[in-house]
Amino acid sequence: MPCFSCGARQTDPVRGVSPWKRGVRRETQVLICPDCQRAHDLDLDTCATCGSVALICRLGEVECRSCGAVRLARAGRPAPAGNTAVPGGSGAPGLADEVQAALERVLGRTR
Ligand SMILES: [Zn+2]
Ligand SMILES: [Zn+2]
């Protein structure tokens, strides 16, 4: 996966900790190269609880690696404006419904 901001590709993995960071932007998991980490306008999603950008986006969930808070992602819904979705995207037709159902459970709309 290339850097979401400048498109650079991760070079040979160095032993130990990679200087690349993972983050979540618009509820999409992204990688940030060491250069772009110095920028302050990365527009990354932050944890609603602690404000950290160390988030992981998994299927339908965004988890904070700093405080462990988990929230549901809205991803999977069709974007209302700017329909730039990749055709055939995730290839999981049932996922959007699942996320929707989970959201409604959280929002307390159970019948
Ligand atoms: Zn970059
Ligand atoms: Zn947090």
C-alpha cells in the first residue's frame, strides 16, 4: 500500500519498527510515509475519546490503538455526493446491510 498522501511506496522493510505509520482517513486505513508524517494537514481521523490518530480501521469498525475505544465506521454506505466509488469495491454485498444493522443497534433503533 503506498502513502495515501504522496503515493510513495514503502521500500525494503527495515528490521525493527517501520518508520511508516498507519492511520485512518475518512474511515479508510491508510499508510503515511515518514516524509508526510511531518505535515500537519494530513486530515486524519482522530479518536473521539482521546484525540489520537493511531487508529485501525477494520471491517465496519475503527479502533483506537491508544485508548482502545472502538466505534463503528460509516464506510460501506454509498457516498451521498461525489460518487467516486470503485465499481465492485470490497466485493462483499452483505456488508453494507450488516454495518447498517449494527449502526441501528448502536443508535438504539431496535424494534
Ligand atoms: Zn507520503
Ligand atoms: Zn483513543
